[in-house]
Amino acid sequence: MSATDVTNRLQEAEMEWEERTLKPVLKKTPESRQVFTTTSLAPVERLYTPNSLPDFDYETDLGFPGQPPYTRGIHATGYRGKLWTMRQFAGFGSAFDTNQRFKYLLEHGQTGLSTAFDLPTLMGYDSDHPFSEGEVGKCGVAISSLADMEVLFDGIPLEQVTTSMTINAPASMILAMFLVVAEKQGADWQRVGGTLQNDILKEYIAQKEWIYPPRQAMRLIVDTVEFCTKEAPKFNPISISGYHIREAGSTALQELAFTLRDGIEYVQYCVNHGLDVDDFAPRLSFFFNSHNDFFEEIAKYRAARRIWHKVMTERFGAKSPRSWALRFHTQTAGVSLTAQQPLNNIVRVAIQALAGVLGGTQSLHTDAYDEALALPSDEAALIALRTQQIIAHESGAANVVDPLGGSYFIEKLTREMEEGAFDYFRKIDDFGGMIEAIDAGFPQREIQDSAYHYQLAVDSKDKIIVGLNDYVMKDEPVQIPLLQIDESTAKLQAERLAKLRAERDGKRVAETLKALTDGARQGHNTMYLLLDCVRAYATLGEMCDALRPVYGEYQEPAF
């Protein structure tokens, strides 16, 4: 009997079983509860069978790990070859404070650094700027100059530890500081590894931390991609991020579609600049959320790899398999954490982290259980790290590549995710591209609508959040130690900046800042000019200000 005959016989037997056994039961049994999903896909069925995928082809739809279209993962050996990088997000207070947290996490088994910056740094302001008041060191580490960056990585050899930096509008300035620290350590830029988020498009879509208008900001991104391709080839110059799109209220499908379409936009701008796609595309990485719907998240990651392979081969004609393979970092969903019954968040994070692992992530951050209340305490950060280590070493999840591959449910969801994303691509292409779609407010409105309907479902209890709108404990005391960031960080930063400005060579600073302004106006690659500014100890705010006369400032229109 041939393989086709076997398949046909199995499908006939299944249909016979459904007619005889399943349908009479379902006819007598009403739907016991509403199933609310956060997706834009077809409703979730009770049961998935081979009939759910009548035209499923193992070779083209699934394939093998490490082979196109990478549905089952980009590495043939999965985590048997190498575990994912355990990269806990950390940053608070001064550079001194965060340096100690970095060392604490590395001592307890973290395998890569991930840096959170405070709001003034994210917006390109020095810590002593009036706009920074009340925010210095509160949601991340305060970095205003090379002097701060030197403290941040004191005693941490940058050639030996990969470092991720979550920074966008002033990303090129922060990268310049990081590389000069590596230079001062005697490190070879050719061997320094890490990732710069540097994803400005998702800022206009979701997170809203910008300085310059979109097209001008894209010039800075192309500069960093071109620079890293030549000078720091192991450093990922951009991490295209769906995380913040999801945190703003998008569905899983919208997160997938808008993130990958942002990636297409970056590739197109670099190609238009004259870069060869196979020279830079292998160093592009992605950053996804892992939310509560376990199977939907796994399908999202699998679909992402399929889509990116198709985009890179068909849309851009990439020849290198390294350009085809989508690599991604995952962070568990901060927006899913509750201040009510915060210890429940440990369970949420474990489930979300497992989804990231089963989806084939290359690196992972697990949120701390107290993050709905404050920045993580040492204890909470350690539990979050231990969650990853337990999944890696005790759960068995790392033993098999894509263990859910072939599941009727997973494969159907993966296909629906892929088809839904390409539908969004067509809509965005009709605008002329992602920047034009952003100008028209399209992705912003889509996310707003999804967030609104999700909140309606929570308010009506169509969507249950344990401890928040059901299983509530009245007058629940919060008895966990919280990390407190007081105003002493702002005072310390102001004193350090005053000392820096008094002791540095003011004439050299002025010359490098003028060269930056002139070079940007003439279309030169700004990274080389920024490195000169950093070496002279120009501050972050001064460098950002030097580009404002050339690029202008962005004001979001009313949609």
C-alpha cells in the first residue's frame, strides 16, 4: 500500500469516526463557555484533525529543522547543539547600580547582558535636562556620556559577553559609546557581539519614544547597518521589535505582520542606499513578545520564520541561507503581569517562556513577578532567571527540535498566521510602504481597535484574568520587597555631568559636534562622526541636539 493510500484510508476512518462518535455528542452538548482569543484569525475549533489541513504537505509546509522554509527552526540540532541565550533585561538607577546587577546575574548563570535605559536616555536628553526631572534612573539606567558607559561595563569584558541594548531614537549615539568602551578595553570590534534594538518604526507605531521624523531617522539606521557590516560584523545593528507593538494592545497576528513589514522597510532602505542584501541581512534580528495564549504564540514564531524566508528569497532575491533564516529574541509579556496576587505572575512567566522555547527562540528574557509594582528586586530577578534554567534542564523541552511540529492545531494556526500576515503586507504595500502607512495612521488605528476590544472582553469577563476580574481576593496585602529608586540618582548624575563638562576639552567637543552637524547635512555616515564626539566626551543630549537642525523634530499628527 502506497503512502497516498495510507493517508486516504486514515482520512476515511477519521471521517467515519466523526460521523459515528463525535457529531452526536457535539449535537447534544452545547458550548460550555465562550472562547475569547486575542487573534484576528478564524475562531478556535474544539478539535483539529487531518481534515483541518486537507492539502498539508510535509515537505513544503513543514520540512526539517535547519532547512528552508525553517518552519521547524533554523538549526538542525535545536537546543541540543546550544541552549538559547538567557539574557535578562536589567537597568536601573545609576551606571554603578546597574553594573552591580549585571555582575549579580552573570554570577548566577545568565549568559548574555540586556540593558534597559531610563526615559531621558531613551528620548535623547541628558540627566540634568529640565525634561528629565523625576525620571532619572526610574525605568532603566541613566546614561548621559561615555563616562557613564565606562562605569556600566566596568569589569565586564565586552569581547566575552554579548550585550543587547534596548535603545531606539538615540541608538547610534549609545552604540558609539559602547564601542568606545570596548576600544578602551582593548577589544577588537570585529569580535564584539551584541544587538542594538535601533527599531524606530515601531516607536511611531506603538512606543512613542522618538526624536526625528521617520525618514530622517531611517538615515541614522542605514548608517548603523552600513557601519556594523564593515566595522563590527558580529554586532546586530537592528533588532526589529514586535514586543512593544504587542504591549500596546495588538493581536498576535498584528504583532507578527507589523514587525516583519517593518523589517521589509529596513531592508528596502538599505538596498536603496546601495548595500548588498547578503552583506547585511544575516545580522538582522527580531524581538517578539510571548503572551498568554500558549499555542498561538508558538504558531506565531513558526510562521515568522516561514514568512521571512519567503520575503528574503522572493522579494529581495537574497542568495545566502544566512539571510533567509530569521533569528529572534523573546521576552515574556510585561502587560500580562498583574499587581493583584503578584506571585501568580511566576506561573504566567513560566508558561510564556515555555512557548518561546517550543517556538525556537535564540534568546529569552523572563519577566520578574514584581514588575507590575516596581523594577525587579534581586530576588525576583533571580526567580525569573531560575525559571529559564528549570525549563532548560528539568522540563525536557530542550531535548527535541520543534516537538509540537505536525500537530494539526499548531500547523493550522501556523498557516493562518502566515496567510494573515501577507494580507497585512498587501494592505501596507497599497499605502506605498510602512512609513506611508504610519503617516496615514493605519497600524496605529489597528492596534487601538484591538486594545479596545480586548479591554471590553476583560471588563465583561469574556476574558478572565485570574486575580484581576475573577478569583479576586479582597483587601489583599502586598507583602513583597520592592526596589525603590529615589532622587539620589538624579543628584549623582547632575554632579557627574557638571564635573565632566568642567574637565573635558571644550574646544574639541565643539569641533566634533560641528563636524557631526556638517557631516549629516552633507550625507556622510554619522557613525564615524559620532565616535569622534564620544571620544571627546560629548554628552548624549549634545549629540542629539547637533542633529536637530539637520533632521528636525517629529510631531505626531492627529489621526
